[in-house]
Amino acid sequence: MDYIAMTTGFILILIGLFGALTNRNILRMIVAFTVADTGVNLVIVGVGYMRGRTAPILDSAVAAADAVARIIDPVPQALVLTAIVIGVGVTALMLAYAYKLYEKKHTLDIAKFTELKW
Amino acid sequence: MVSRFFVLLLLTGVGAIFVSLMFGYVPDNALNLTARYYAENTVRDTGAANIVAAIVVTFRGLDTLGEVTVLFLTAAIVGLVLAGSQQGRLRREQPAPGELLVTGTRLLVPLTLLLGVYVFVNGHLTPGGGFQGGAILASAVLMLLLADPLREFSHQLISAIESISGLVFVAIGLLGMVYAGGFLDNRILPLGTLGDLISAGAIPVIYSFIGLKVGAEFSSMMVNLSETEEP
């Protein structure tokens, strides 16, 4: 299970990088970045998974006393929670800047933006 | 196609790194030191049933404050960047949104808001919490925007909710310094019994305000993006 999640995550990162590097359209690049972002999150959650254990939530099924032996690592989950939220913020900023670029040149083709090229 | 070749070369290299990482990965059989500390001490120190919520709100509460600040900055910058494009909003004829969408929105928006509030109020007991609940609240706003793209949302109300929630979050953190062990300590309120709705000290209060703040920030981003005139 953890290997499946990690393999999927790594493949998503590669797909995202490929899309971001080969696409010319800025919107497609943003989508590719969010795909790579999802892949990173999936890998981190996959690392925290442990076989035969349950979610880090204590209730009637998992008593507080034997939590150490029953739950998976909660730290990657807290980390990914943060990463998802920051990812949303980054995506919103990228979209806003893409809009501004479109307003300026009336195109989203990255090859038309040559000001910073040397 | 030289650039395509270099991209594939780069991806092969990154893929080789990933494959070697996969083969070198040994799953843990027991919790590591940090996770073990959280598993053993969460109930005693915070009284929360959801250990992830305890880590996010109490043990690493300062990080969450920083995270909420990043979101606030993002919402503010999106508003600032798009501010020049919003004068004289385009009032051209929109295609009618359709009966299904309008009726479905009317039915679903109250339920979605209720689910969002439920998710962040129960953040210390069930999977969920302020960020998830806030995102659900914002999805209700998104639904309203889809059904009527020209709907006016009160920017003052959104920013008032956001600022008040942020202020309360910091104020509770400072109260923790005065009445309990340190900044954002949740023991300023009684811990209660594990699994009750009113338990875990200040965690439900803090998470509710985080939920309102995140909902307001996501809504302000979406409203700003939607109010922008097409050039």
C-alpha cells in the first residue's frame, strides 16, 4: 500500500515536471505544477504509512494507552495538511499573475514573454 | 526538438533518483521518537482525540499561525494584483446558468455551510479541522458564484470576518502565555473528558476561528478572481 502510494506520487511528480517544462501555455504550466504538488503530498503521506496500523485518532477503537502500538505516524499528515493549504495559496497567486501577464500581452504563450530572456 | 531531449534527460535523472529512493526505503516498524512523543503525550497534554489536530493547533501552533499569515498575504496580494483590472465591471449579458444549477445551489449551499461548520467544530475529534472546514465553507461561496457570476459579495464582511478571526487566534495564543504554559497553550480552558465535543481546552475554539479565517480568505481570493473584467 505504501509502495503503491509512493510510486503513484513519484510518477505524478514526473508528469508534473514534464508538463511544466514542455508546455508553452502558462495555464497548462500551472496545472502541471499542481499535479507535481499532489505527487509530493502523496509521497510524504505514503512515507508515514505503517502496515496494520490505523489513523492517529483516538476513540473506542484505539484506546489512548496503546496508541503507540496502534497508530501510524501523525507528523507527515500534519505536514501535508500545511503543504496542501500553502499549495492552494501558491496556485491562486500563479493564476493572478497569469491573468496580469495576459492583460499585458493578450497571450499566455510563455515564448512571447522575452523581457527576461538572454 | 533539442529542448524536448534535454527535458527527457532531466526527467530520466530525477526518475533515477526517485527509483533509488524507493529501493532504499525501509518502512518503520515502530513510531520514531517525535511521533512516539505525540502518541504518548497528546491525551495528557491537550485532551484532543485527533492527534493531527493536536499537533497542528497546539504542539506546532506557531507554524499554523505562520501558515494562516501566508494565506492572508496570498489573499491580500491577489486582491492587490487584480485591483487595477476591476474598475467598471463588465455587465454584458451572461448565458442563463440553468435551472438545475440554480435550484441545486439553493438546496446545497445551506447544507454545505452546515457541513463546513460541523467539520471545523469537531476538528479535535474526527478527521477534519479548521483548514478542511474553511475550504468547505469556501466551496459554498464558489457554488453561489457559479450560479450567479455577477453576484455582489460584501468585501467588508469578508475582511471583517477574516481580521476578527485572526485577532482572536492571536489573542487566545497570548492568553495561553498569561494563564497556561506558553504561546497557544490550549490549557486555558478545562481539558474535559476525551471524546466530548466540549473538551481539549482551546483547540475547538482556535480551530473554529481558523476555519472562519480560511473560509473568508479562500472566498476573498475567488471573489477577487471572479470580479476581474475580461480584457
